[in-house]
Amino acid sequence: MLRLPVYARDLDAMTLAAEGAGFQLGLAMIVRKKLPFLLSLILAFALVRAPCHAHAALISASPQDGATVPSGEVVIQLRFNSRIDSKLSRLTLLKAADQSVVQPLETSSASEGLEARAPDLRSGAYTLEWQILSLDGHLTQGRLNFRVER
């Protein structure tokens, strides 16, 4: 094995230290020169008000949660704050007393809502469970309760 003289080893160590320091100085200089640009770029992105895609939220319902409606045919309408995929969304009506499924509801296609008809509902408490898929791919679900009286 070849052994270097002491002064050569020290020289080699000083070269490596200088290269490391030079890299650190070079990086600091780049950051210092580019920092104003990077900060202005971050600020520009923060100030741009682009629409963000979030979960679709229920904005109106008929019947409303806690409402009492007359017996017979009940028209159900749900509206959301963004477009939904009605083919991959569903409504289910449950009789609240025994939690049995009364019927799945047929829905019509609407871009921001669901509409269904529940024929011949008898007196009692009902729960409407809904599950929708917004066009951005988020699944949202909820339930609302209402009563049917004669």
C-alpha cells in the first residue's frame, strides 16, 4: 500500500475542505440571488384565486331536515354547490322506525342535484340517505330525516 507523505495528506485534506466550502458558498450565493424571485413566485401563487375542487356540499333539500310533509307522493330534491355525477350517486329512503329499506329512489339527471319521487308514503318517520360523487372524484354522503302525516 502506498503511503503519502504527511504534507501531501494535509494538502489533500485542505483541498477537500476548500471544495466543500466552495460548494457551500456557491449554494448560498445562488439562494441569495434567487431568493427575491422565489418569494415573488410564492406570493403570486398565493394571491391567484383559482377555483379549488372540494367535496360537494348540500345547499338545499326538499323536504328539509326535520320537516313534516303530507302523505302521498313526496318529491325529493337535493341541490349541491358543485356538479355531480348522477349516474354514480344514489338516494335510499328508509322507514326510520325499523330501518327497513322502503325503496331505492329513481333519480333524474341534473348537473348539480338529484330529484326523485317517492309514491304513496304512509304516515311515519323517514330517513333519506344520499351518496353523491362530485365530478372531481370526491364521494360525499349524508342523511336527512322527515315525517309524513295524513
